[in-house]
Amino acid sequence: MASNLKDNLNAILQSIDDASAQFARNEKPLLLAVSKTKPASMIKDLYDAGHRHFGENYVQELEQKAAELAEPCPDIRWHYIGTVQTNKIPKLVAIENLYCVEGLSSMKHCSTFQNEVAKRGRSLRVLVQMNSSEEEQKGGGNSAECIEMANYVSSECPNLQFTGFMTIGSFDRDPNEFNPDFDALYQLRDKWCEQAGKPVADYSLSMGMSNDFVQAIKQGSTEVRVGSSLFGARVYT
Ligand SMILES: *Cc1c(COP(=O)(O)O)cnc(C)c1O
């Protein structure tokens, strides 16, 4: 199992390298290992192999794993991915080693995160989530709402570091074709940076998952979130 996992990690890192070389990206996209439903032991194996960034999207599961791994994996960098329920924000923000929240989805979210992070005297990286496919069940805002959130976080939320945008996108896209969701996110960052007078290179684009991360890199992704092709298919009980 463990050696399989390392082989998967190396294969994915290699594809990321190849894709960024092929599409002339200066900076290699970050690999976020999405470990939801997978045991802490697998996370520790990847940590021991040198990997640091892990993504989870259930607060309670993240809480348990963060506690269990705090000692063996002191440098671990947890990313919360997706839209969190507002009432769970205090619990989420209390997690040690929480490195980044990828999924601010409303103005209410932004102010609650700011208040909770400030209470703890901390600072937290955040990405604003775009619902680029405009699906009812997905979190995030449209382009105008995302710009409003980005403005608010960068000017009114001193304890939050605005670091970019993320999208999940429609699962119906062809993974090897130009993806309109990735394009919408790319355009959003351009638009916000131009309005705010900020350099595009300072802001990340979190997009691309197991089946389409190469296409996402082709379209400018700076962070890919890979779960099943790294850890194996998820089993929900
Ligand atoms: C589960 C999840 C992923 C990983 O999906 P895979 O297809 O298993 O790579 C990426 N992003 C988010 C927000 C997720 O919830």
C-alpha cells in the first residue's frame, strides 16, 4: 500500500512537471493531496515522503486528523476545500496547522472568518470560491460577487490574507478539452487584479482535480487538488 501511494505521488508530480513544462508555466503548480475519507496513516506516509499540503472538506474529519497528526507531522499544511457551513467556522478556525481556507462563498462567510480568526489572534490564507458552472448545489459566487468578496477581504479583513480564487466546476466537462469553468476563473483573477491594481502573479488559481488537472494547468492553474488518483477511489459508507 505505502509504496503504491508513493508511486502515485511521484507519477502525479511528474505529470504536473510535464504539463507545466509543456505549457510554459514559470511556476510549478502546487499539488494539494485531497485526503478526505482516507486514513491518517496514508497522510503520514506521504508526509514522510516529503509532501506537505493536504486538503479536507469535512470539518470534523479534519479536526480529528489534525489532532492525530499534529505531533508526527508538525509541518503539515491543511487546506479546507469547499464551502463550509457558517456555524462550523469557529471549529474550523480552531484547528492547529490550518493553512488555508479555499471556499469563501458569501460576504457573511468573509466577516465570520475575519471575526473568528481575529479572536484567536491568528492570520489565515483564504481563497474566494467561484461557482463558475452556476449550479444550485455548488458553493461560491458569480464573477461580481467574487470581486466584491475579494475587495472586502483584502481591504476590510486584516486577519485574512486574500490569496486567490478557486472553483470546482461542472463534472460534465470533457477533461481533455478547453474548460469554460477554468477559463471563467482565469478571467476573474485578471479582472480583479486589473481593478485592484495588483499583480496577477501574486494570486493563485485553485482548479483541476484527478481527471482534469493537466487541462487545468494548461489553462493556468497554480494549484491542483488531487484525491482519488493519488489515494485510490473513495469509499463512502
Ligand atoms: C474531493 C475533492 C477534490 C478531489 O477530487 P478527486 O476527483 O478525487 O481528485 C478536489 N476538490 C474538492 C473541492 C473536493 O471536494
